Amino acid sequence: MKQAKENIGQEVLIGAWVTNKRSSGKIAFIQLRDGDYYFQGIVLKNEVEPEVFEIAKSLTQETSVMLQGVIQEDTRSKLGYELLVNNIEVIGESHDYPITPKEHGTEFLMDHRHLWLRSSKQHAIMKIRNEIIRATYEFFNTQGFIKIDPPILTGSAPEGTTELFHTEYFDQEAYLSQSGQLYLEAAAMAFGKVFSFGPTFRAEKSKTRRHLIEFWMMEPEMAFMHQDESLEVQEQYVAFLVQSVLDNCDYYLDVLERDKEILKKYTQLPYDRISYDEAIELLNKNGFDDIKWGDDFGSPHETFIAKQSERPVFILNYPKAIKPFYMKEHPDRDDVVLCADMIAPEGYGEIIGGSEREVDYEKLSQQIESFGLSLDDYAWYLDLRKYGSVPHSGFGLGLERAVTWITGTEHIREASPFPRLLNRLYP
């Protein structure tokens, strides 16, 4: 039904799956999914062959069919069109489909994820996810970035090895990548502005709604760029994503009952900024006595900070002790680094983390050693500071968390196609 608007009154042939049906003595209403939209097919008993009407009455949930009929307008549906069916061919029958229109628990639906993707809300989330991916490529391509694909098996870790999946690469130790950042820094020294978009892994048995073991991350790295300039790119990118969803996913936002007026606010720039110091002071003044300077923020803290603004907000310059080794020290203080997290509104937490990178060879060497890492393992990374180093910055956006926020989804796992496959290895 993707070209329904251009084919009103025309007879068409459409392949689809049955999601539901109801019938009376003279008319059958069939709810259908064709891969793009959910729509209704109508079968009038007096206008089709008797066997066609009998087929319509006997169709079961998720039976695949080929439908012949005429497209007509239907102002009552979200799509705005329906199909007046004159012939039905059953392609594949379906019996005892486990996900019925009744309510099911989250665990049940996760266990049937391979089928749950067919439901209307999951279908809408994946369509919006796809639009965010498409818009990402458009944004960075038009901004003069080149896409680079870092390795998924790596020999070094950007954020320590405690949350890495360990494996053997012949006679060497290797890990599933938790970020492509270090490799992108090398690429930025060759191409200026680069980005990657691929799977990353965390060996963390988290059960919260904000974490996945495997997720997709978009990471740009930009040469000749300081942190304040990077923040502008970050907010422009996020606003572009939201606007692209508003422009191209109106139907799917309606399916999810997402408030578009709220989303429109997120396209207005600039986003607010607050320092880590100010955030701690704000929390302490408002009754949060469970956090002090030097602690990382938890979900309640991020949610409270985000509520002070109607749009995403940046928290700037965290303590050095709680951030990775590669972040550049603040020029006026030795206890904080030039970094920022973008916190999404509505309680969705951090969607972007980024920083300016340390370019001083000696300082970076000291930081690597202070983190208990091997200088030999990072010799290639240190080389970047020896041969024409320049100020550079970058950030990472977690795709699933961004999708969860933009779609207004309750659980981050709903924003990932198959989020539990790895989790089953770690029950």
C-alpha cells in the first residue's frame, strides 16, 4: 500500500499477512500488513465469488495471502486507504499463532521476539529506527564526513577491559569492540572528518531498561575541532534526526501515539548546557543526598536534571577519575576533563557521550599507565600524537537508546531487532 495515494480507484495485486478479521453475514473486514503499513481489506459477499467470501471468513492470524482488489480512500484509518477485495489466494496458512490480540507479558514477548516484530508497535519502532539510520547517513554525508569501518575484533580497549568480551585471536588476546573510537582517531588524522556506524558490545549483565549487551553506535571523529564546536555538531545532528522522523514517519508516530508537538521542541537549538559542578549543586539543593562531587549520575539524577529543560541538555566537564583515559584535561583545572553527555528529556537518560581527545604524548602515556593498561598495546595510538597531531573531538550516539527516546518506547530492548540473543548466554 506504499503507493496507495497514486493508485486510488485502480485494481492492484498485494501480498500481505492477516493480523485480524471479523465478519458478518454479508461483509468481511480483514486487517492486513504488507511490510510497510497496516490496512484494512473489505470483502463484500454479493460482489465476489462464493468461495472467495468463504476464504475470507476462514482466514487465521498471520496467514499470508495474495489479494486482488481496488484501492479506495478511508478517512477513518491511520493510513487513509483500504482495499476492496475481489479475490484472495492463500499463500501460507498459519495456525495457533502464539501472539494473540490479548495482552502478553514482556518476558513472553521477548521470548517470541522473532514473531513480536510483526506487531503494529514493533513494526512502527523498526520503521522509525530505519529512518534514523537513513537520516544519519544523510547528515554526515552532507557535512563532508567519510564513513570508516573499525574492526569488531580488537586488541585494545578505549574504556578498559572489565566490560569486554574476551576471545583468542590465534595466539593473541582479542575483544569484541566496545567502541571504534580509537581507530576513528587514526582515520581522522587521514581524512579530517570521519564516522562509523556499527555494532558494539558490553559484557555487562545489566537487567535495566537502559542497557543492551549488543547495540549499534554512531561515532564521528573530527580533526581540527575543539569540544565546544563538537557540541554544536551533536545538537545539530540530534535535531536533524528528530526532524527527519517528523517529516517521514508521521504514520508510524501515530501508531505509537507519540506526541509530535513534544518532538518538535527537540528540533529547536541550541540545547541547554550545565556543568557537572552545577549539576551536583542543583541535585544537592533539591534533596538528593545520595550523590557527591566525584560520583557518576544515576537514572534519577539524570531525569531530574533533564526536567529543568524542555529539550535535551548537555552536562559538561566530568571529573577525570570517572572518565576514560583518552579525554583531554581541562586547561584551567586538573580534576576535570573536556567532555559532555547529552541527556534526553522524559527520563530517557544519556543518548550521547563525547569529549575532546588528549593530544599531548606524555600526558596520554601517563594516563594509559594510570589506568593499568599496556603502553605496548597502545603504541599505535600514541603514534597519532607523534606525527602531526591536531586538536580533535568526537562522540558516540547509541542507536537503540535514541530510538527508545524518539519513539517514546518504555523499554530499550523494544528498539533493537533481536536484543536477547546474547542475553541468553548470560541468564
